[in-house]
Amino acid sequence: MVVVGHIARAHGNRGQVIVHPVTDFPDERFKPGSILFTRRREAIEPVTIESVRFHRGRPILGLAGVETMNAAEELAGTELRIETASLQPLPAGSYYHHDLMRCVVETAQGQRIGKVSAVEGTGEGSRLVVSGPGGEVLIPLVEGICVSIDIAAGRIVIDPPEGLLDANVAKRQRF
């Protein structure tokens, strides 16, 4: 399953919740009738969206069975997920964050940097967090630096500008 949002808090007194979306397709993911999944008390539970409206880019959802502010408050901090099979195909050159996880990152010269442990940011502001023998390295996820991404092979080839890898090492040594 893939995370598409986090319930931030209750909204109003009729059981609605405000969601921080973690998707490029909020209009598609958060619409009446959609089924999302939550993980609460170590159980995965489906929840159906009954109503939705957007305020400042964030969906405010009415969920089936959540009728009171107290019930909505209990959901604060809960992840909202969808099944991987429900994902839409992406345009060429775009990747889901979960697909990049655990890819091996190496330079065009074959120097292994490490494995992707996280992807931070969205869109053009994304960067790879790569865990390697020397610690974490932050790599901007941009075309000029990430020259080859092969999800099937689990491999990302980078051509870092001079000083990028050294800047990460210097940053780690200061702390």
C-alpha cells in the first residue's frame, strides 16, 4: 500500500477531518465514494469518503462512520493509504517515491554511493536521501544530476556536480 495523505486533525463538529495530501493527484484520490485504508491498532481498516471539499489545497473529508468531532479527533495522525494496484501510470521521467526506495545509487564512473532510504519533497524540489558507508548523502532529484533511473534494475546513476558529494561529507563532519 502507498500513503496518499495524513489526517492532520478534526474539522468542525460533524466528524470531518483535514488531510495533508501526499499525492500529485489529490482530486483523484480524495473524491466521494473512494475507499482508502487506515492502520489503527495494528489493523488495516477500509474507510469510504462520503464528502470532500478543498480549502487552501488541503482536502476536508467526511468519512463514513465518523460522525462526531471526538471520532474525528481519534483519527489525527493516521495515514491514509491506497492499494498499489490503484496507482495511475506516470508520464515518462516521473516516478513514485516508493519505487525509488532501496535503489542503489552510483556515479557514472561506478562509485557506489549507497541505497535510497527516503525521498524528500515533491515535484522539482525532490531529493534522494541515500544511506551509504559514510552516512547520509542528499542528492537533488533533477535530470542533470540523476542521469539514469532504472526502477526494474533498482539502479540510479548520478553525475554529481563537483563538490556535491564533498559538501555532504563536510556537513556530516560538522555535526
